[in-house]
Amino acid sequence: MSIDRDRLERRLREEFGGSSGAARVVARQAADLRDSGRYETDTGIDLTTEIVLEELADAPDGGPPERWNWWIGSLEIAFGGYEGFGIRRYRK
């Protein structure tokens, strides 16, 4: 099963605000992470839209990209190999 990027983008905006461009970048990175299989290998859990939203809800604050980078940073510390999934630059 793959992540429906359009659905995730919509849910990100509903939950955390921000621009459609910012949510689109996060949805793309989430789909890439899911497709890589890295998250499932490290955690034993299939990455879904619901898991992404739950994890980003734990972030201290910010829009979708800030929350995403916070979560990716946590995964990087815990497992390593997640740095490439971070968002370096996006249009607001």
C-alpha cells in the first residue's frame, strides 16, 4: 500500500495549516520515505497517512515542514539514515 499524496497534503493543511506548497513537499517526502521501506524496516510498522499525522502532531509547533523535520530528526537520532528525507528549502 502506498501513501495517497493528495489525501495527505489535504490532511496536513487541515491539521497544521500552512501553504499548499509546504504541505505538498511534506506529502512527497512522506511518500518517498514509505516507498523506500526504511521506516518499516526500522520500526516494523507500515508508514501510513495516519501515522505521519500522529507523529507530526507530537512536534512542539510549526507548520507541516517544521513538524516533518522535527520527526525526521528524531528518526535520524534513533536509527540513522533519515537525513535525506528532511526538507531543506520550500516555498511558503
